[in-house]
Amino acid sequence: MHVNGLSKFRRLAVPALALALTAVPMTSYAAGGRGGSDQQRGSGQGGRSGKTLYAHTKVTTTVNGSSTTTETGSLTSRDVNWTPPACWYEPAFSPKQLKGSLDALRKFNPFGLGNMVADVYDGYFKDGDPYKNYNLDKQGEGMFWAGVANPNREDEPEAQACDKPPFWVDNGETPDEPLALTPQVLAEYAYDELPVPGTEIEMKPAGATKVNLPTWIWLDKAKFKKISVTASLPGTGLSATTTAEPVSLHIDPGTSDAQTYPASGDCQINADGSIGEPYADGKANDTPPCGVTYLGSSGSDGAYALQATVTWKISWTSTTGEGGDLPDGTFGATQDVTVQEIQSVNR
């Protein structure tokens, strides 16, 4: 198909076929990727974002390990130039399903648009430019790959980047496409799915403290354990596991009129997995290993917004043997701390 034909394909065919795919759910089958022989089953449902045709991802995720808290959140990369992928291409439609989608479009045919758009698709997938008869003679030998949006980021502009029409890939082949699904893409998607526990810290004194009185801060080791998510493409044996391990807690007192312990505000994780140390009777005059001393009262404002942020080290492995590190992630929360002046009586 010439450039003008492809432009026409995108302008006319994409929205209408997306409508048909959404309105008429189907199931696709193809031999497993990377040379596998198992059948791969997908929802076969599609959708549209602007003029981009995409399929619902078949990638599944499982959480390994659990937190004792029901409050969880998503990590933010410490590398401001990196985010998990907003979209990628993955095996989506068998030849029979793609043809069935066009048949459904002709039957649906709102305002005659179905036939018109199906004719455009015929020029692309049926009439030999670039495919002939939807590759039906290759049923079971490969799949049409299509763009999918990361469910967590489908409203982001970057999700529009996977705007190519479906393209054929033989089983066992890796497409020459930078955004094609790979073990690392699976790992990066799993990064987006990591349910790290909330960061509500323990403090003593709790809620309210005094000027120049050290406040001890700690995190329970039972809450902050290593956690991982495995992202898999069913039927292919391809999966990647991304693991997050807590390494430190950063304390921001919410005011410059304070002293943190350590001075950097970074409390490292202990050998037992805890952070900081719980306050115990008799330690009132000790310096906490993790904590803060406020040097002025919070006054009429009522409270300082203390921010506690945990940094997580991220690594990944895969069934192909590939692996490595991903950017550290952070997740934090704020807690109000009321700081009062110590009152004294002069006689």
C-alpha cells in the first residue's frame, strides 16, 4: 500500500473497525510465540483512542508476596526521564479473527460506513497490499500484532505512539519494532503494577510534640518486605518478574526550622528489615537513629506536614534469562505534626 493509501487506511478504517471490535467480542487463537506449540487465547477485543486501533492486552500479572497493610500505592521513578511504557505491540489477532472482524463490520454497517471501511481494510489485508486474504493460509503459523495501551496509562499522550495498523509476525520471530513486547517491556509494565505498602510512620511522641524535643520515627519490619510482580503473556511461556526491595526512608519535616536524624533525613533499612527504632522508656535524652527535632512551634497554622518517603530498589528477571535493574522507585505520604512551645511558670 502506498503512503497515501496507508494514510487513508488510518483515517477511515481505524475508527470503524475499532467500533466493530468493541461491539462484537471475539476470541483469537494462535500457536504460542517464540516457537511454542501451545494455543494462545486472547479476548480479541479492541478499542480506539483518537485514531489509534489497539487491542486489549493479554498480559496478566500476579503479585508474589504480600503486605500486612491494605493501603497500597504505585511507585514513582526517581529517574525523572523514565516511566513505564504507555503502550506496546503484542500478538493480538489470528487471521480468522481479523477476517471475522471485517465480516462483523459489514453486518454492523452504520450509515453504510461499515462497507466503505471494510473495503479499505480489504485493500490492506485481503488484496495483496501488503497481505493476501488476511493470511488465512498461515492460520496457526503466526499472529497479527497490534498496539495495546498500558491500562494504567491509557489516557496519557504517549499511549498514542503505538498507531501502526496490525502487522504480521511468524511464530518464533521477533518483530523489528522498538515498541514490540519484550521481556524488558513486561518487566517495566510489572513495575507499574507493584503494590507497595503505604508509608504511615510510627512516631513518639505521636501526633503532637514539643519544641526541641526529639521525635522518634520508625517503620514496622512486618510491613516493609520485598515484593514482586510477574507479568506474563499467556500461552508463550514468556514472563518477567519485577522485584521491589525497600532500602531507605527519607524524612522531610515540612519546615526548614527543624533538625533531622540523620542530618540527611535518610534513614537506612536495618538488617531485620525495619527502619529506625521504636522509642522505649528511658531514652528521652537519647538521639534517635531516625527522627526529627522541631526548633519552632507550628503556631497558628496548626501543624507541619511531615513527609515520609520510602525508596525501593527495583530489579527484574525473565524466563529468557534476561534481567537487570530498573530505576529506583519512591512512594510517600504526609502526616500532620503539631509542635507546641514548652510552657514554664516563673515565680
